[in-house]
Amino acid sequence: MDLFSSIEIPNSARQRVDELTRLIDHYNHAYYMEDTSLVSDFEFDALLRELINLEWQYPDLALPTSPTRRVGGEVNKTFRQVSHRFPMLSLGNTYSIEEIEDFEARTRKLLEDTPFTYTCELKYDGVAIALTYKAGQLVQALTRGNGSVGDDITSNARTIPTIPLQLKGHYPPDFEVRGEVVYPFEAFEAFNRQREADGEEPLANPRNAASGSLKLQDSAQCAKRKLQFCPYFLMLPSPSGDDSLNTHSDRIEALQQMGFRVLPYMLECHNIDEIKEYIAYWDIHRWDLPFATDGIVIKVNQTLLWERLGNTAKSPRWAIAFKFKAARVSTPLLSIDYQVGRTGIVTPVANMQPVPLGGTIVRRATLVNADNIAALGIHEGDHLFVEKGGEIIPKIVGVDVSQRLPSAAPVQFPDCCPVCGTPLLRAEGEAGLYCPNQDGCTPQILGRLEHFVGRKAMDIETLGPERIRLIYDAGLLHNVADFYDLRYEQLLALPTLQEKSASAIISSIQASTQVPFPRLLFALGIRYVGEVGAKKLARHFHDIDTLMAASVDELAAVEDVGNVTAAAIHDYFQQSLHRDIIQRLRNAGMQMQIPDSEMSAATLKGLTFVVSGVFSRFTRDGIKESVEQHGGRISSSLSAKTSYLLAGEKPGPEKVRKAESLGIPILSEEEYINLI
Ligand code: IVH
């Protein structure tokens, strides 16, 4: 039964929802389209929360175009594959100005005496998507996919503020807009900083990050990414039936009127010289833009001529892309730093003679690992070729051998840890060398301490890298158990720490004793044990003692735990120092087990479930986890012992048939939620 169907909606609620929607849309528009902030974050959040509450209370008032949709929350385990109404072609592209001249001459010849112009615009370096609007509302967003079939990423696209959910002014009843989703540098860098703080590898470039964001299963996560949409194409029939929409530039202008954010960089050009000028300008100034571009796109502006020019198999003849060459310089290598990370991996970083490259001065770049240095054949003092492509991180791509001095010797990767002197080892199958002195090598200790307090671990916000270093240098901190022995007076005695900070640190450390067991397990920083692995281990073994006593085989029996990880966990708990740390953490009152109440909130005890289909409120793993959390068992195949087939949308027909024939009840997602 629909719980709310009988609730009448008071007029006051209806009016307030309208009012809030209008206000929030207005503030959003000012913020994302005009870069002006009309209210404080606090006020804005209060309005949004009020609207979320009202829509929750009266679901009939929650429209698909409501600004609350931008917060996300829909979960997609898999993305539906959908055919494009019109194939998404790509563009012919070239790095050569001569080929642009050929394109221009060819186009002029094909169009003979017809007067026409070109538009030049930026080629955004992101992910192409196609948006469908019906009656002014966003109804679908597809990725390009293979050009014919793409992934339905509508719930993620809804979270991008520069994609209007409801259009303004005049718009065709049913049409498609295409454009590129980009990850602006500033947001991308902040995202990477957060990843590093969480102990994750930073992503190489904004394009990959944008692409990964659109494929996130949880749209609420996508909402946090601050992506931007740059429209470059309004698809209309030709002729469009509206004379004001028969040039590409007018169409883009029309998109702006409808509420899209259109950047002011498009230029109408009349001849090859103007096109060349545009290219030359952006080849230099692209580095001043807040997002990545990898070239420029030249289009015939008059859309009525597009049909005359036609398409090749893959791309239209009325457009071409000029791609910028990656900016490249050569600069002498001055020295190499060997940095030791939390896990002991030694990363070589080149210090080079500072040199301007693509808008910034490059001084340092990673040399990745010993194998890479050998593959590039780097010798002492070599001139290195450094490139900067669409990404912002410069890359060392080669050596200018012609500049090498005859006396130069090949770079020797150190045999011993540059910090503690321990001989380095190579882990089987890995390209990097590592220092095995886990508990005596300062950067490894500091790295582990920082990991322990991290957001996804113990989340001790008052402790950042500088404070940890300060306390470590004072000799008060050797391993993670020492956090819980720190006293207020000890902190106060340290330079730069005032009373307020000292007491905040002590109380946040104290508060962290309540952090649940799986996060504590992750916080320990056991090799190869990530956030998800820690959860699985905690749930499987229930408490630290059982986990510590487990054999390698027992560990490897846990879902997603391979032999290497199992051996690393086993090895970790064999070491007396680690056993001592665990004992001290236990004495400090940390959570060393999953509470029984959670383990056997045993509503589903004794029941076995088979899961099939797609769920709206859970990912597939999420619903399995939920069953287990409530004491139920998951099985992959149906048998007479199965209690329920838990079926989401589109369950496997075989499974449904078998369940019916065995007389096993089929449970919908709603029914399951009621059950728990
Ligand atoms: S027009 C039918 N304009 O580049 C032509 N594409 O190699 C439609 N791109 O798949 C494309 N910026 O993802 C066009 N200003 C721009 C663009 C642009 C980036 C991407 C787009 C396309 C690829 C072509």
C-alpha cells in the first residue's frame, strides 16, 4: 500500500514548494551560470533541506525537474544501454595547419559560389554526452558509447548544475543537445588532493576523472564532483522550420536562452586567415582556461549547407578538429629525489632546471619507478623531454641523447632506502622497489599515522600532517597506539600549540574510540586492505581476536581477499609489535568487534536469499550486504532450501521460472525493506 496516497496535500505546502523551487533555481542559476553568490551556503542549504523535507512528506509534489534532484541519491548498479536516435559521429582531426588549409579550400570548392562562414570554437577535453529534452524537461542523458549505443547516465547528469532540468523561454518540443562534460582544473585538483589525503592514487587527468564520475553508481557522489557541461551541438531537423535557427552560432545562442551555460569563446570566421589566427591565439591562451581543451573545432556555420556537404563513414564533412600538439620542452636533470611512501614504495622524482611549459613553470616530475628510469635510459645530467598534454601533470617522455656528455653514467637506482638505509626489495610482479623497514622508517611511520587519522579511517580532523610531524618530532608518537596515550599537558608544551587546539586534539582522539570496527581495521594500514576489504573482513570474522587467529587459508576464503592479501594480513598480525599495538588500542577502549546487535539484528536469521535484477535503493553488493547484516544468508543458486528470491527490476527470467516451479516466494525490493 502506498503510505502517502491518502494524505491530502495542503495548499500551503504546494505554495511553499513552488516558492522554494523558484528561489533555489534562481540562486543556482546565479551561482553556476553567472558566478555570483546571492545567499550564504548556510541559507541555501536550509532552503534545500526544507524543500527535501516537503517533497518527502508529499511525494506527489516532487517533480523530476526539482532542484532536489541535483543532490543525487539514485543508485545504478549497471547502466542501461540505449540506442542513440542519431549516431554520435566523431570529427576528422589533424595536427597540421596544412590539412586545415586543405579542408577550407575543399569546402569552398564544394560550396562553389554559395556565401558561407565558419565558426571556430574550443574542443573541450572531456566526455561527450547527448541530452534529450521533451516538453522542456530533461528526460535522458546518454554517453557516446560506441556512437550507436550509449549508457544511460541520466541520474548522474541531473546532478551537474549547468545541465538545466527545466528549460526556459522557447524550445522545440522534443530535441537533443550534445556537449562535453568537463572536470574544471580547480575542482579536479581538489578532488585529487582529497584522494591523496585518503591514501588513494591521484587520477592522471581531468578527462578520466570526468568519465569515471559519470559512471559512479551513486549519483550523490557524482553531485560532489563539480562537473561542468559545455554544449556544442543542438540537433534539429534541416531545415529547422525556424529561420532563426539555421546557423550553428544561432543555435548555440538559442541554447543559452534556454538556460545552458555557453562560454564566450566561439568566433565566426570568414576565411582561412581568421581561422589560423584563432588557432594561434588559443594554442597559447588555452592554458589560461579553467578547464582542459585539446584543440579547436571548425564548423561550417550555415546548417542548411551541412546536408550538401554530407558525411564520411565516421565524421561530417562540414567540420574538422585541429588538435594542439602536447607542449614539449627539453631541460637538464639536476638531481633525483627518492621519496618513500606509507607502504615503503620508493618513487623517484626528477628535479629539473625550471622551464616554462604550457602556462606554468615545471621544476619537478615523477620518474615513476626504477623500470621506467631504465626504459628511458636516463643518464646523469641528461636533458629530459617533458610534455604537457591535456592533463595538467607534466610527464617525462624521453631523453635528448644528442646533449649527453660522453662521461655521463646511467642513473643508478639506490640499493638501500634513502631515509633509513635498509636494503630495498622488489615485490614479486611489481615494478617498484620498497623499503621493508615498516616500523623504523620515518616516512612510512608518518604516512601510517596520517592514514590512521584520515577521513575514511578514524577521521580525527584536528590532526593534519604538520601537527603529526610536530608531535612525532617531540618523540611522543611512534605508532598509532601512542595517539591514545597523549596527554593535554604534553601537547601544550609543544611549540605553536595553544590551549584550545591541544584540548580539541585530545577530545577528538577520545571521540575516535567510538569509530566502528571496520574503519579501525582499515585505519591500521595493513598492506592491500582497503576500505571495502576491511568491511568484508570485519563482517566475516566479527571481532579482532578471531581475525588475528585466522590462518592464511581462512583469510583467503573471504570474498575478494586473494592469496597475496591474505598473506599480508596474516603476516601483519604475526608481528609482536602489531599485537602489542592492538592490545593497547583495546585498552584505550576502541571498537574491536561488530556489535552483536548489528551482527544479529537477526530479523533474517535462518533465511537464505537469492538476489536477482537491479534495485533502486541498493547496489547489488549493497543489498547482499544488507541481507547479511540482518543475519540472512546469500546463495547464488536457487534450491529447495532457498527461502526467498529477492527480485529487483528485470530479474533473470530463468530464476523467476525456477522459483515459481519450486514454490519459493518472490520478494520485491519494497517488501524486503518492510521485512527488515
Ligand atoms: S562537434 C558531428 N564541437 O570531440 C560533430 N565536438 O573528435 C559533433 N568535442 O565526439 C562534434 N569539443 O566529444 C564538437 N566544440 C566541439 C567539441 C567537440 C569537444 C569532442 C566531441 C566529439 C569529439 C570529436
